[in-house]
Amino acid sequence: MKAWYMNEEDGDQCAEHKCVPNKEVSSEELEKIGVLSYHVDGAEDEKFKTICLERGYTYQDEVCVSDENPNLAQMLHNFYQEHIHDDEEIRLCLEGSGYFDVRDQADKWVRVCLLPGDMIILPAGIYHRFTLDENRFIRARRMFVGEPVWTPHNRPCDDRPARKAYVDSL
């Protein structure tokens, strides 16, 4: 999984937005802000199954985001709004690619590129957003603990317990 600091330029949210020169971010640096990353050989991989079992993920489904979605523009607008969740956000890229942007400790954007086999776990309370890349297609598996809950809380929401717990964990 590759990650880098984003430049401050406006423009197409699906572009790479790399700084010049590029400022890569390692998986160890991502882990310092609570973002976990793995590479697995799909949803049948034993490593994937072990991660799900150890973390208590009991529900899974799949989502496909592409130009085939009739409401793609609205979907991308919603996904790209900076927000948090009260629970972890877990995705495994099965096909295609896309970007998760996460805030670091200095409130700078880090762009994380997901390719097939990449699995990302965002901690509850981290400010983030999602967008497609220029290929404009991703099929991903979503995992949840218990019944699926995907309620975004748009920034600012620093008073939410999940955000406070996240900040305290840093």
C-alpha cells in the first residue's frame, strides 16, 4: 500500500495530488496515527480470515463505486466530505483502486492508495474521506463488528466520544 502527503492544490479530487518532491508515508507512520494496513490475497486468504476473527468482524458486504453508478457524483461528494465514524472503517480492495485521505497528527492530509489485495483499517474518530482515483472504479469488501453501521459525522465533531478517544490515543 502506498501513501503520501497531499499537496495543497485544488482540482480534481481523483488526481494523485502528490507533493513535488513526493513525500511518502510508510505503514509504520500510518500506524502511529492508528491506521492499519495489510496486503492479502482476497477474501478467502487465511491472513484475511485471521484478521477478521481477531478483530471481531462478523458482518461483511461488498460495494462497487464506478461510472456505472447512476448517482456517482452525489456518492463521491458525500464520501469526500471530511468526517469521522464512531466505529472502525474497514475496507479490502478486491478490484480497481481508490484513495482514502486521513489526517495526521499535524492535521495534514495523507493520501492512501488502495489496490487489489490492500486492506485498510481506520480507527474510530479519525478524520478521513474517500474518493476514486482516475480509473474511477473500485470493488471493495466492507467489514463490521455486528450489524453494519456507517454513520458519518462531518467535521467539526471534536466533541464526539469517538473523536476524543482517538485524540487521547495519539
